[in-house]
Amino acid sequence: MESRNVPSFLSALENEAIRIIREATAEAERPVLLYSIGKDSSVLLHLALKAFYPMKPPFPLMHVNTTWKFREMISFRDETAQRLGLELISHTNEAGVREGVTPFSHGSRAYTDIMKTQALLQSLESYRFDMIFGGARRDEEKSRAKERVFSFRDAAHAWEPRDQRPELWSIPNLRRREGESFRVFPLSNWTELDIWRYIAWQRIPVVPLYFAAERPVVDRGGQWIMVDDERMPLYPDEKPQLRRVRFRTLGCYPLTAGVESDATTVEEIVAELEAARDSERCGRLIDFDQSGSMEKKKREGYF
């Protein structure tokens, strides 16, 4: 996608995101970029690099490592940090590992709380970060749709929707007391299609799992779950089958379903999404734990 063909709204979204990153960083004492390795994180990192070029971003990347991410995600994470020369913090809830917490032994709800939410809170407490950048977007899910760009969190890192601060004329109130923090979402006003069009325009590298390929999967409740390593327990007489699938969103592989697709390039993904009628998070099993599941997780400290 050449520059002359880029819609003006993409440039406007880029400018808005860079302004948000710079403004939050200027008000921060200990900023950090939460890097979850997905397409949104890749775009956010690209924008952070632009925001401070020719210098490097004045904050580290942090990844909450549940130990159940796709192997290709971890390889991509390490290669990206090394290629860009950026500090990468990887944090795992070691207590959860010792207790043998997995998506299979404890179920998605308890597993997500222990290995994601609690792990995130541990790392925030340990490093005392006060401005935490994330790649969440309002079009992803209804609880995220009502969250501010600058999302205030109390000293316990909890989110209370009724305590959201006004953002009149795009001027945020970033005052905070000791222990309080902000989750900052520069991509709030972007859509999934915007993300992929921007990736095409800027030629941003993304994890190969986003592109269709023959992959070993099993059918679990009508969802294609990839068998990424030997830890995946199979039911009696269940055998992985090769299907041409890709992933619209990435997370822990036992809780992330693939979709059948022939899209092998960014341009083909854009064309596929232009005709899509379902949500990109339809393959994220944690979103279906209970009614209002995502909002409950966010109130407890989840990103």
C-alpha cells in the first residue's frame, strides 16, 4: 500500500496515537509498554518507535508470560526485542507454575485470573509502573468500548467505570496519588480493519500465525484449537487433523481458536475482513466464561 493511496483517516489515527504516547510519557515517572506480541501490540510498538525517533522509546516492553503462548509468539517476541535493541521484561506467576495451574486443570476462568491478571498485578507492583501502554481497542468488546483512552486505576490496580475521568477536548487529567496509575490505550479509536490497513501501509512485521497455513488442530465445541505442543491433552480416539487456518487474535493456544481461511498476505486479510460479519474475538474462549466476563476481569485488574 503506497503512501499516496493511504486514506487520510489512517494518518489522523497515527497522529492521534503518537500524541497520546508522547503526552502520557511526559506525565509518567515509570512508563511501560505491555507487549502481548499480537498485531495490536506490533502496531503500538511501531507507533512508539515513531513517537521518539531517532531515539528509542524511553520505556521497556513488558510481557506477561503464562507459559502457554504459541511457540511462534515467543520466538517472534524475542527476535523483535533483539532486532530493535529494546529492554524486554518477561514476568510469569511462578506460584501458579509451581501449583500446576493450566487451562486444562483449572479451567479458563481460574487460569486467566492466576496466570494473567495476578501475574500482571505482580509485575506492576514489583516495578511500580504508573503509565502502562496497551493495545486494546474500543471495537473489540463492549466493556472496552466504554473505557477511556487514559483509564484510571486505583492503588489496587482496579478499574471502576464510574470513576472514569472526563477527556474534554482531548485534554486528560493525569493527576494521581502514590500507587495510582493509568492504563493508556492509544489505539482506542482504531478498528481491526484499520490495524491491518496500517500494517500494510507501514509494512509492520507480525506473527506468522495470522496468515493461513496447514496446521494441526482438533475440533473442540465447534472451534479449531491448534495442538501447538505435547502438553495438549487429547480425548480418547481424538487425533489432530491438518486444516488451513489462521488466527484473527492471539493468546494462549488452548484458549484461542483458529478460523478457516486462505488469506496468506496482509492484502488478502484486509479483503477477508472487509467481507467479515463476526467479531475478531469470537475465537477467544476466555470471553465466554460468564456474562460480563471481560468487564469483571478488568475490574479485578486485567488489561
